[in-house]
Amino acid sequence: MFEAIAFYLFAALTIIMFTITVMTSQALYALTAMAAGMIFISAFFFILGADFLGAIQIIVYTGAVMAIYAFGMMFFDTTRNVIEKRSNPQFVVVLGGLAAVLVVFIVLAPIVTTNLNANYPIDLAVGNTQAIGMVLFTKYLVPFELAAVMLLVAMIAGIVLAGKKMDKSLTLMAEEDIALMHASSATEITQEEAY
Amino acid sequence: MDMAFIIETIVKIVVILLVFSALAGLGTYFERKVLAFMQRRLGPMHVGPFGLLQVAADGIKLFTKEDIIPQNVVKPIFKIAPVITAATAFMAAAAIPFWPQFTVFGYTVHPIVADVNIGILYVLGVMAIGLYGPLLGGMASANKFSLISAARSAAVFISYEVISGLSLLAPLMMVGSLSLVDINNYQVGGIGHWIIWSQPVAFILFWIAAFAETGRTPFHLVANDHEIIDGFGTEYSGMRWGLFFIGEYANMFFISFVIAIIFLGGFGDGTIAGAFQLLLKVAFFFFFFLWTRAAWPDVRPDQLMWLCWKVLMPIAVINVVITGLVMMF
């Protein structure tokens, strides 16, 4: 009974939160509702007995959504409504509806054909964490390592892109040096444009 | 699920809430007294004996103050931000074993609300949600200094999550379990078996990260003191501001429990002596939070980031690799 109550409570909460995320024109509401929705999803993992995945869901999405907040802070005045440009609303409704129907089909197809069975059911003798480790490092080793390499590539690319002037500290430079640096970079840009 | 289990759990939750709310209040008193004695002052003296009733006076003041919601703030977010900080601090406590199990009138009590087998992950994850409080409070405040403080808090917390996670990885590899009870039982053999002796680097790293996660003084950038205003809390008044405070102090106590259980043997073999030793260790770590506040100035934001990414993170990674090599051979 408690599982059913918890499931319906968190299902309703998750749907409400993601609806707010999509519908609102307030950046702060959207971000906060998304963070809350992501955290409520972890409840389903806990109900299913997948404690490890539940905790990981909380940790990963807390940090990830916080990074999106940083973007929100940079691009919007988060205390005002964002004025969205809606040039073709019918088109958006049709595409969105199609995508939603498609997702329902993808999820329902294995259930309807009763093709759905757990490849790695929860074994109470082996802990949650150990079970995931075994699967990741035996059957899914290649995708796991590929994901790791992709993340490494992204990290190196990020450092290369962001780290151009990392050896210079604006805090420690004199005002004239900063002005000189800006002037030289401005001339570089005009030269590039000239080419 | 039987009724007795539900009633027992509710009683435990209420006890933890009451004890740690009271301790959070008393924590402010201890902080003032400790800071005062280190600076050769007397601290609160006038309300009650030794100023002990100052806590009650502060409580009355916070509860009865007018709750001001400024005009341009994003109201729902502004209202919910302090609740997030306080609520998640107490939710994180659900997986912490505060005391060894004991028997009262022939009934065995486990002083842990939910003995999940991923305890430490749950505690760190839920504490991390608590960092949304300062972030949302600052962003919803319609005040540029609050916004700057929110940006700083987001940067600090994202960075130091990495340190606390990586530094804990090495001891967890040795124990082979994420449950705080298992970690405690691993060190049951006494002072020689404490993880601090085999993982001193991880201990120091996690301790430093604990200061950043609770926003205590060497890393108190969430409310930069030399800006004179209170960072993300500038626009808050009354009990909403008080909730931020309760959350911060409760977090300090809970992270002290976590450090003591993981690195310093916790409650040991579960005797009464072990239980009181745990309380002494927690008291020491809480005192150390106050001691650093008296002894150290704040560091600059760029120094903080430099420390995190260029010093602490490489050390943490090297520590994990060395631990793995030692365990393998």
C-alpha cells in the first residue's frame, strides 16, 4: 500500500514539475521545477529497491542542473519573464504531440508484447552497488569505456577553449596593461576581419 | 509494514528534529562564546546565567520579527529557498547512525532512521541539494549583490563536490561498502584500526571539503564578510533568515558525525564508552569549525578555485590511484 501511495504521489509531483518546466516563461521557475522533477524521479528508483541508482540520480542531477543555473544567470535577468518569439505555434504543437506519442509507443511496445523481463534482477544476496559494478565491468565494459573516453575528449576540448588566457590574472595586472591587452586583441580582430 | 515500525520511525524523526534544532540554536551560543574567548572578550553575558538564555532571546526575536517579502523578488522561489536549506539538512540525517543500538525495557532501538546500504552516498547527495537554498535565495532576491553571492556559491559547491567525492572514494574502496554502519564496523578493533591511519590524505581532503560544503570561514564566500552585507541572505528577514542559519548549523553537526564515523572509528564496538567517544569526536570537529573562524581570514574566490582544481583534485586522484595499486598487489 505504501509503495502505491508513494508511487502516485511522486508520479503526480514529477509530472507537475516538468509541466511547469515546459509551460512557464520565467527562467527561475523553469530551472527550479526541473531540479525538483529530477530529484523526485529518484524516488522511483528507491521504490524499486535500486538505492544506488536513486542516490546517483540525486547527486548527478543536482550538480548538472546547478550548472544550467549558471547559464540562466548569464543569459537572463532571472527575476523577469522571458519574452519568447512564437512564429509558428501550430507546427510546434504538432511536432511536440508526435514526439510524445512516439515516446509512449517506445515505452509501451515491450510491455504490450510482454517481452519485458529483467536481464539482471535485483539479487538480495549481492548488494546494489556491487551488482551494478559487475554488469558495468563485464557485459557493458566497451560502452562504459567509450563514454569515459568521450567525456575525456569533451573535458580536454573545454580546457583548450576556455584556457587561452589562463596564465594572465586580471586581478594582479595594472590598469594600463589590461587596456593594452584589450587594444591589442581588438586590433587582432580587425586584422582578421580585413583578411 | 507493521504499525510498530512506523510509529518507531516517526518517533526517531521527531527526536532527531528536536535535538538538532535545539543544538543548532545552542551552536550559535557556543560559536559566540568560543569566538569571544579567543578574542579576549566575554561574549553574551546579560541574558540569563553566562548568557545562556541568549539563544531563547534570539529565537523570540527571529520568530516575532516581521516577515518582509521585497517587491521585485520572485515570490515562490524566494519563500521556498530557506526551507530547502533547512529541510535537506535534516533529511540528510536519515542515514547517519548517531549512536550504537541499545536496549530500553527489553526493546532494541537502532538510532538510525533508514539503514540503507548506500548511506554515505545518500547523505552527501541530499546535503548537496541543500546548496540550492543559497543559490535560489540569491537568484530570486532581485539584488545584484545577492546574485553575485549566488554565483559564487554555485561555483564553490560544484567544485568542492568533486573533492569530497574523490577523497571519500579511497576509504570506501578499502571498506567495500557504502553503508555508514559497515564503515563503522570495519574500524571496530579500536584506535589502531581507524581509517585515518591508512588514509590520512583522504581525511585532510574531506575535512577541507567539509568547510566548503558547509560554507564555513576559510571558504565563507557565500556571504562574503568584507562586502558587509550578508550575501544571498541580504533581503531575508525574521524566521526565513533563521531557517538558513538552522540549516547551516545542522549541516555542521551532521558533517562532523560523518567525518567522525568514516575516519575516526565512529562509535567503535557499540558500548556506552564508544558512544560517548563518538559524541566527543563530533564535539571536537564542531569546535574546530569555530576555531578556524577565529584564527583564519577568508580566502579570495580565485584562490579558492586554484586550491580546489590545481592542488586538491590532483592529490585526491593520486590518492585513489595509489590506494588501488596497494589493494591490487
